[in-house]
Amino acid sequence: MTLSTQTKGVYAIAPTPFLPDGALDETSVGRVTEFYAEAGVDGITILGIMGEAQKLEPEESLEIVRRVIASAGGLPIVVGVSAPGFAAMRRLAQQAMSEGAAGVMIAPPAAMRTDDQIAGYFSQAVAAVGEDVPFVLQDHPQVTTVQMAPKVVRRIIEENPSCVMLKHEDWPGLEKITALRNWQGEGSMRPISILCGNGALFLDFEMRRGADGAMTGYAFPEMLIDVVRHSAAGDVDAAHDIFDAHLPLLRYEQQPVVGLAIRKHVLQRRGVIAHETLRRPGAGLSSAARAEIDYLLRRVARSDRRAAL
């Protein structure tokens, strides 16, 4: 099963589970995959920024790919292959696809500044991983520091037929979605799937601007699924109602530095992973933060019993 320009729904960004000593928790890798499948996601993305991919050895990355695909029950799996050099990118992409991945995700390196540099980089990346490999263009300037104007995104899409999806994480970025969809509507850009990240902070309005769904990792993927499905059905108020109920916890989880620790803590509380460990370097949670998370979970549970932990 491969990605296409018609891909829609919710692709959960999976965390990488670790044991307390920092070793890979192979049992929890399977458990978290099964959790997302049972929640009803349309796919899973692994080895992304929130998957601590930069802290993994190459063989660990490949082992995660194998275990997730084996546990996913046929769900499409997207593998983040961003790397400082094309050799490492090529190796992981080819191995992931041979294991049965649906596609790969590529973000530009921080050194890219001009439009030509950015567009040229993606052309080289496509040549490295293979022109037959569907890829997701990750636009996440808050982390990469690379600013891609809508016209640059369009150029990359038009110059690389294997680009089938934009992972939209610009912020603020609602107007970028509108610009791309307008170009698509007038025929000056081919159709492409747009799934949105940024912890889903703007998912309610991103769906109204023309996004096809979410590719992010909030600790309650069920809420993301509800928002996307209500939006697709035209029930805007229902989408906003469930989104608004989770917004305080969603916002809290988006704090820089400690955000992943919060997400892993909640997933551990939900029984999804055995430990909330981040591989070093990584921030932990204070007792005050844990108390605040408990408070927010209780508030969310007033509207959504799935948060009653």
C-alpha cells in the first residue's frame, strides 16, 4: 500500500519507546502500533522529529521500521528518512520500502536558504531515494529554520512527480493552504494531499481551509480522527466542539523542550508505552508539571470520557 495524492485522514506520528536505561523498548514498539490501529488511524508515521529519530543508530531505525510494519495490520507506514547526507537517506529509504513502507518523509536541512537551494535539494533527494518512491514534503520551519514560500512548495511539487503529500507545519500557515488549494483549483498546480502537523493546534481551521487530515502525534489520536471526520462530513460545529474540549491539554503538550515528555507521560498513563523515557538528551517532567497534566486530563474528561485516566 503506497501513499498517493488522494491520501486522507489521520496519520499518527508515533513516539519511539525506550526502556529506563535508554535502550529501545521493542515490546512497546509493537504495542504503540497496535494502539494506533485500534484507535482507527488511517496510517502511522515513524522516525520523525517527535520520534527522536536523530538519537537512533541506523540499525535501531531499521528495527523500528520492521516491527511497526509487522504490527500495523496493513496500515500504511510513512518513514522519516531526513539525514545530513544522501547516503544515509538512500539506505534507510530503500530498506524501508523493501520492508513494505508506503512512502518516506523528507525535510530540508537547515543550511537551505534561497528558493533555488531548497528546490535543488529536493531534486537531489529524489534522485537519491529513487524517483519511484512516494515522498512527503515536510514543511516545518520552526524546527528546520527553512522558510518555504507557497511558490517554492508548488515548484517542488511540480518538479518532482513522486511528491504526493505536503506535511504542512508552517505557523501561521492557514493562508499557505488556501494559496495551494487555489492554485490547484485553477490548474496551475497538480493535486496533492495535505496533512497537517504542529500538534494539531490549528487542525479545526486547517480542515476548513482544505487540508485532507492530520499527521501529528497528540496523545489522544481519537480526537484528531473525530475532528477530521466531522469536518469531512460538513459538521463544523461538532468538529470544533471536540477540538475545543481538548485544546487546553493540546496547548500544554505543545510546549517547547518538554512537549514530547508530556506526550509520552500521557501515553504511558494510557497503557500505550511501558515507560515515558526520552533518550538523552531529553527533558523530564517536574512534580508540578505532572500535577498540571492530571488537572488538564480531568477537565478534558468532563467532555470526553476517553481522557478519564
